[in-house]
Amino acid sequence: MKLFESFSLGEITLKNKIVMAPMTRSRAINNIPNSLMAEYYGQRANVGLIITEGTSPTADGIGYARIPGAYSDKQIEGWKSLASEVHKNNGHLFVQLMHCGRVSSKENLPEGETISASAIHLEGEMYTDTLGMQQHDTPKAMTMDDIVSTQNGFASAATKLIETAKIDGIEIHAANGYLLDQFLNPNSNVRTDEYGGSYKNRARFVLETAQKIVDAIGPNKVGIRFSPYGIFNGMLGEYDEVVEMYSYLAEELNKMGIAYIHIADQQVAMGAPEFTTNIKKTIKGIFKGTIIVGGDVDSAEKGEALLNEGFDLVYVGRAFISNPSLIRKFKDNTKLAQPDFETAYTPDAVGYTDYA
């Protein structure tokens, strides 16, 4: 099967065409990657590429309890140990840089305040270790100083992760209703300056951030994740010019020469409606680099079908939580273990590194 063939991605060679999707697991005590996390990712290094859980480039982007950061020396040292463990097992990993924006509570922020494209409150609650469930904060609309500082934070974190921690690459999280997606989406961006209004203006923050990261570490080490038609975290799935928006993003990112575009499909995991256009094919037709797709892939046959549609790599999410030996199970057509979601975000090894 093509799924188990090697693949060249930027400067690295993947041992197969399966990608472990980024999944928040909330094991980073004090927001610092640790030995338990290194064990978890090391167990799954048989996959072609690991994309790590969302990792904040700045202290005000933490959002969730116990997610890792990449802005302090201790955090970078933690990532260095984690990368060493994955590389020891002949694996490759990209760290996903994720600023949560308005998906946050001040109780989870080490410092700073909740920020977003606009001062629009997200309905719902956020778990905190200190006070339990709390309403999302109403964010402050970002000033130009905030915009520049946040973009520079992304570039700085990427540089440290590549040069000091020896991570293989960086994925920019511009999906699932987090900060970069908050700029893209008209439900969360009502700005009237050059970062709001038209789809090209709403795309400006994402493209400027991507360019700064490319300038810092080179295009071959950069990927980005989008979720067109996604509704998670209060996003508007269907809106005028959604196809034009993602076509424009694909065109501009193609000019930058980044390694890949990763298209998240929220239909199964997050209950989003069906796509009203074949946006994946649209992006694939414009962007000349690698395209990663997936969604509800729980067998080798489903992954192979996506490759046969012309896509390059296939991401697998939840199945990797409870099946560290997923590649072998796919090859052998072995029944997959089901994850225990009661322990998905708890702080210890139970439901994390104890799956067979």
C-alpha cells in the first residue's frame, strides 16, 4: 500500500505517509514539556510524522490548563529532551504553535490578558485547575503593538524550537477557532482596519505571521493547519467568499514555499456539517507543496483511499491516543483499542502512556 511507503517532506524523509494529528493532552505541568510527554511521543514515533499538541508561543496564548509553551528556557529544554526521545526512535516531529486567543480564562494565563482579533466573547466554559469550570474571558481587541508582539513571539518560539530544541519543523495552527482562525473568520473578526473587512485583510495576520516564521527558520520547516467550513469554538462555517479566502491563502503560502498545508475536517470529531464545496481539492489545485488530509481514518483502507484521491499524507487523530502501535495494527488489520475520554486531559500517566 502507498500508505506505508516513505515520503520526502522538506528536508526529512518520513518512514510512511501517516501523520499523527495534533491533540491537546494537558500533561505539561506548569506549561513545561516533561519526561511523561517524551515517553508518550516516543511510543508513537513509528508514525511518519508527529505533529505535537498545540503549544503556545507566548504566555498570553496558553488558554487551556497544562498545555505546553515554547517561550521560556525551561520549556525549550523540555522540548529538546522530548525531541531527543522521538529521534532516538527514528521518528520526526513538528511542534504545532497555537495561540488560543479568546478560547481562554485568565486563571490559565501565566501572564498577560486574553486577546483576540476583536472584543467578541465566546460563549461557553473553560476548565481551570484553580477554580474548576470558568466562563471564557471577553478578549481585548489586539492593538498594532499586540499584533507585532504576537507575530514576533511566533517567530521567536519557532527559532528556539528549531535551533535549540532540534525539532524538525513547526506547524502554524490557523484552525479550529484559535487566534489565527479568529482573524480569518467573520464571526470573530469585525475589525475596520487593515486586518478586518475583506477576506484579504482578514488573512493578513496569518500571512504576516507565516512570513516571519519562514524568514526565521526557512520554508522547508514550516507547515500550517486550516479548518475551512469549521464551526468549533464559535466559528462561522459558511460565509461569503470562504472559497476565495482559502484559495488566496493557498496562493500566498505557495509563494512562500512552505512545506505543507494541513486541512482539518471537523465533520466527525467536532460535528461540523458537510463541506459545501470540495475545498480540499481546490486548495490542492493551487498549492504545489504537500497536502495533509484526514478525518475519521481508523483503517489503512480509509487512509489509502485519501491517497488515491491525489492527496499526499493522511492524518490520524483519536486512534493514536489509545493505539501507540497504530502503524503495526493498520498493517495487520488488527482491531483498534478505544480511548478513554475520561482521562484524555488528566495530568498523569493513566489514559496517556499506559495503552498497549
